[in-house]
Amino acid sequence: MPPASPQSGDASRPTHARFGIVVVLFLVTTINYADRATLSIVGTDLTGDLGLDPVTLGYLLSAFSWSYVALQVPGGWLLDHLGSRRVYRWSILTWSIFTLLQGCVGWLGAARAAVASLFGLRLLLGAAESPSFPANSRIVAAWFPAAERGMASAIFNSAQYFSTVLFYPIMGAITHQFGWEAVFWVMGALGLAFGIPWNRLVHNPREHPRANAAEIEHIRSGGGLVDLDQHAPGAARSKPAKRPGLLLELLRNRMLLGIFFGQYCINVLTWFFLTWFPIYLVKDRGMTILKVGFVATLPALCGFIGGLLGGWISDRLLRRGRSLSAARKIPIVAGLLLSTSIVVCNYVETQWAVILFMSLAFFGKGFGALGWAVMSDVAPREATGLAGGLFNTFGNLAGIVTPIVIGYIFEQTGSFHGALTYVGAHGLLAVLSFLFIVGEIRRVELRPLPAT
């Protein structure tokens, strides 16, 4: 059955269905990041109830990333073979169930059993969320021309900050009023409510009931991969690459390796914010968990604004004739240099000064976090999911390493000074990677297969 005709007064003018798609990606990514961050918000109360030391808490905070990283490549393979829409829906539903179940671990009684169960559920949560960001990248590559892709990617990527602005105060208030268990129940139920109608919200470009032919042509002529997951009769669908050595071919590409390493460094800042940042404000700066829920929104809001501004400036530079490399690298380098201001927090005493420099650092990190836009620009069209999975694998190794390293630093030194230096140094390393390893940013063309 053909899709319904879009409601448009002039069929020659492009519709704007793609903007509705990016709004949906923004909302689901907001929930995605809130579910990752639940443990950091309830960490102080949960630590008291279960008698955890900083190192054990560090391992719990990193558990999500173990499976998340391990399943990035399989998740990318699934996306290339089953399509983004289908895989994403099951991802949302399953991660929401595992979030909800984390609120039940206290019923087990023994602390050791509760910790083991929580660790297992965090592993399952990471597994369920593993296709989400490669799917975001694939959907943006299919729905947006190159000159709009930086802003579109910045919108869904900035959801990590908006998630904090929206949900940290809510989760802090829930923890204060009803206990830490209720946070998991509320967030799990919210994800289920979003995942059930997913198929009514997201469509492939040619199948969208509100996208006309002019919009599809606008996307296609601008470099959008409109047939990436297309199943309509006669469509030239981009088929997943079936070739030996594809993974090694991607890993041998210097540009991709530089992008992957840069994303790892950027994500060190992300995972500090998602895991230890609220605990830092409680342990090192003497704030209550209720106050943290509100205070943490200011750096998050700055990261959100920085993310949108970085994407807008990148696309504007591209439209004004700057090369793709310059349009992407200028915001990345400028933003990540600013992110190193997080180290200044070691040298100020007042709470307002700490929040000020944290806000500057996360504005810079948001401004420079264009990795997913870059991946939409460079991933080979035959393996967009696999390339996105590799990118997210490298990036989220930081989610394993960072919480554990900071846990050991805090246990050994009793402060977060070394931790903030560790985090800030990675902003500088990301700059060096994009300047000296990545080189020209361009779409990867896979080597032709030998004739048989």
C-alpha cells in the first residue's frame, strides 16, 4: 500500500518531515541518557544502603559500558541488515525493562546479591542500548543532506545535556522524597511509554506519510542516503557490504582511527559527567543530593547550548563555502580547547566558581562534540551501521575506563583533583587527534572486490 500523500499546498516545495524525525531522535536520546545516569544520581544513597566503597561504585558505574562497547559492532551489523527503525524499537523496549528492574534489587536483602544483580542489570542495559547511537547516525545520514547534517547530529547529541537539565532535578526530588528505587521505576515506565508507539513516529524517507517527492529529492541531491533502509518496489537500496576483511579495512583507515581516538577522549568528559559528577559535588563540594539535582543543570544547559551552537556554526561554515574538513574541525578544536577549563576547578574554593568553570568546560565539550556528524559524513555507504558501531565502540571504552580510574584516584587520594586533571587532559588529546591524525574529512570508499 503506498504511503499517504503529505498534506502540502504546493507539491513542488519540499516538506519538512525530516525535522520531525530529528525531534523524535532528540526525545528518545534524552530518555536514553537519563537511564544511563540514574545510578550516578542515586549513587550516594545507594552506597549508604548497600555499604559500597568508591572502587565498587566505580565498577558499578562502568558496568553499562562493558556490554555497550562489546555489542557496538554486532549492533551495527544488525542495523545494516534489519534496518534502523526495527532494531531501534526493540532497543528502547528492552532497555526500559532493564531500567525498571534495577529498582527491585533492594528486595534481595543481602548486599552482595543486590550488588551482583545490579551489576548484571547494568550490563543488560548497556547491551540493549548498544544500537541506539549508530541508529541515530544512520537515520540522520538517510534523512539529511550534508549541509544540514551537522545541526541534525548536534540536536540528537545535545540530548545528553538536555537530559540532565530535565531529569536530574526530577530524579533528585524522587530520590529525596520516595527513595532511590523509585527513580528506576519512573524512568523505566517512561521509556516503555515511548517505545510502544515508535513505529508510528519514525519512517524511512520514501515511506514517510508527510514527506513529499520534493523533500526526498532535496535530501538525495544534497548527499542524503535516502534509500539506506528502503524497501519500496524499485528503490535502489544500499545493501550491507558482504566482503571478507571489512572490519580490518575500516580499522586500517588513518582518518577513521583519528576520529575514533578523538571520540574516546571526548567521551572521557561525557562519562565523568554521567557517573562521578553528582558524587563529586556531594563528596568534594558538600552539596546535598537535592541541591545537586538542580545545580548540575547549569553545566548541562551550557553543554546543550554549546552543542546546538557548534552544529549550527559547522553547517553555516559549510554553506559559506568552507571545506568539509574546516567546517567540522573549527568547532571541534575550539570547543575542546575550552573544555580543558575543567582543571581550573581544582584551584577555586567557592561552589559558584566550581559551577562556573564546569559550565565553561561543558559548553566547550558540547560545542566540539561533532563526532556523530563527522561519522555521517565519512562512513562508507555500504557499512554505515558497522562504521558507526566501531566509532561508538572506541568512544565508549571511555565509559569502562573513566569511572574505574576515577574510583581508584578518589580512593587513593581522598579528593577529585587528580580526576579533574585526568579528564581535562583528554580534551587536549582529542584536539591533537583531529589536528594531526584525522587529515581531510571525506567519505570512505571501500576498495573494489576482485573480480571472480
